[in-house]
Amino acid sequence: MIASTLFILLFGVIEAARFVSAREVLDKAVGQAVRFAATHGAKSATPASTADITRVLQSATAPMLNGSSVTVSVAYTPDNNPGSSVKVTASYTWAPITKLLPVRSTVLQAQAVLTILN
């Protein structure tokens, strides 16, 4: 009885740590992607496309998250010229690794906004 309770408690702690880690990785990846977009605007020597920004975000999530499972959207207000703003939004469906606990899959979302520098 005690062993099974401790076993379930252990898996609960592991799942909670995985959830917090996934959330943190997604937040940091969005931050890296929006910084990349803000420094690679229309006037930059190498302007960033949505595909470039998505690649930066997905590579920043590796190896903790499956980058191809991260949905990314990029929005410019009003365009990608200096002084405009860029917003990067990402979502990821986190799923528990065990079915022992009554925990369901959850969609994690993160977004960041910066002013385009060049």
C-alpha cells in the first residue's frame, strides 16, 4: 500500500516537472524567435521570413520538445520595417507520459512582442 502510494506520488512529481520544463522551454524559445525577428527586419542585410523565425523557434525547443509539434505564428504590425512590432506566438500540446494519473493533455501557449530594430 505504501509502495503504490509512493510510486504514484513519484510519477506525479515527474509529470509536474515535465510540464513546468515544457512551459519554460516554450517561453524561452518564443523569446529567442522574437529577438531574431526584431533584428532581421525588412532593412536588415538578411531579412527573416516566417519560415526562418519558425526554424529558430523549433531549434530552440530541441531536445526537450518535438519542434515539429510546435505551431508558430508571426504577425507584424503594420509591417516588418524598423519601428513596427513583431509578435511571435507558439503553441504545443503537452501530454503526460503515464496513464496512472488523472492528467490530460494540455495546450501550452507563449507569445512575445518586440519592436523591429532594422
